Amino acid sequence: MMVTMTVNIDEGVSRRFRRFAKAKYGARKGSLGKAVKDAFVGEMNKDSKKFQKSIDFLASCREKARSYAGKPSKPFSREEIYADLLR
């Protein structure tokens, strides 16, 4: 099912995007729509990867917390905890 979305964007951005779409997808019917769809999906995939990285980070923090549980107090730094995220 297709839907129609109306958005307002800067004229310069519109010109650049239309030139990009024409160069990448050609000047045929539907090429602008395909370019917009691919741009949306690409951004959502990037965000999905960032979200997964956050989930993985939280899981590693949980595992680190478990490894410290029940052990004698040992000072540790934030760098140790955040090392996986900073890589």
C-alpha cells in the first residue's frame, strides 16, 4: 500500500536531492519516490544499529556488574565500565 506524505523542506535541499535522485535513479517516473524511500530506510537502519549498540552496551554493563557482585570491593573507573561503548 502506498501513502502520500507532504513535507516542507528548504528549496536548496530540494534541488540538491532532486539532482541526486536523477543522477542515481534516472529521470523516470517514480525515481524521486524511490530516492526518498531509500533515504528514509537508510536513516532508520542507521538508528536501528545505534539502538542495537546501546542494547549491547547495557547488556555488557549488566555482565560487568554481575562480575563485581559478591567480590571484595575493588575500585574501578568509569573508563572500565564504558570501554565497550567507546570502542
